Amino acid sequence: MANSGDLFGVSAPATTKELKQERAIRTRERVLASAAEAFAAKGYPAVTILDVAQAAGLTKGAVYFHYENKDALAVAVTELFNRRIGEIAHAVEELCLPPVSAVAELLIRTAVAFRDETALQAGARLQLERQLIGAQIPLPYEGYTHLITSWLAKDVAPVEADGDDRTARQALSSATTLATVLVSAFFGAQHISWVLNNRADLAERTIAVVRTIIPCAEEDIELCPSAPRR
């Protein structure tokens, strides 16, 4: 016999197990969001599991059900930070901008995310406090630097037919150096902007970094959808 829900085009209700799984996922996400807010506001040493539980509207037991301890929460927030950076980078890649424009757009979008998103603010603070965390967290900004290097190296001269690839190696070395300097300057600006202005001026500082380190980048910046117009 046909199910009455099927007759009227209505799916059968989710099973109790599925509902519990969905509820557990939502609870885990709420715990993670509350932990990010706490780490961003107070720093790793000052945060307790009770702080996270109260912010999430849960018991300490509910937090421990999802995360073994505060270290596990710090690792999870750091992973969330890295995923969000990856999402920003993917969105920029889809724009198919010229290499320098893509780099500038990535830095600007990252700056805006640092200004507006708690997960990134928490991740940045945890990186500064990594020595206080009793668990291994990913090294900061390595993937970010590699990505920028790869974008800047897209104009590397092709290897010559005789096998002399010195020009290509030099170009790649220059791209690596430029990427390292850009990332160092950007995250330094991020920290200074946080301390002085709660990151309110980070986007403007980021544009200044790009213009200063790549003086010929003005036309490339003009192609960036997120760049403020003069």
C-alpha cells in the first residue's frame, strides 16, 4: 500500500536517528562558533570549557561530548580558520583575474574577512598563542604563501629548448620572495590594525601594502572587484 505522504508528494519524516544526527551537527557547530568567539575575545589561556558552554547555552557535559578538551576546541577553530581562507582563495580563483590582480583581490578579501568574521579573528589569535596550546595546530599561512607564489609564478618564462632553465628558476625564486614579503607584510598589518583599530582600517592598510611592495600594481588593483575606487 502506498504511503499517504508519497501520494501527496510529501517525503516521509526523517527517522529518529537522522534527527538526532542533525541535532548533533547543529550543536557541534554552535559549540565551535562559541569557542571561536571566546578565543577571539579573551585568548586561549583565559578561556574555559564553562565559558564556551555558557556562550552556547549548553552544559559542560554537552561540550565535552563533542570536544575532548580545550585543546581539541583550539584545533577545531584553527581548522575552521584554514577552511575559510581556502574558501576565499577558491572564490578569487573563479574570477580568472591576472596574477597580480588575483593576489591583490585575495589579500583584500582576506582583510575584509579578518575585519568581519569571528572565526578568522580567533584563528589569528590562536596562531599567536600556539606555544600555549597542548596540541599540534597547522603552521600558519604556509598554504597561503604557496598559493600566492603559484599565482605570481604564472608568468614564469618557459624553459628554453636547450634545457637551460635558469630564467625560469630565477622567475620562480622572485615569485617566492615576493609572496613571502607580501604575506609577512599583510599579516603584520593585520596584527597592527587589530591592536590599534580593531581591524577597522585593515582593508585600507592592505591596499597600501600591495601598492608599496608592487609599485606597478595600480592597474592590476583597478581590476579587483573588492578594491575601493579612487
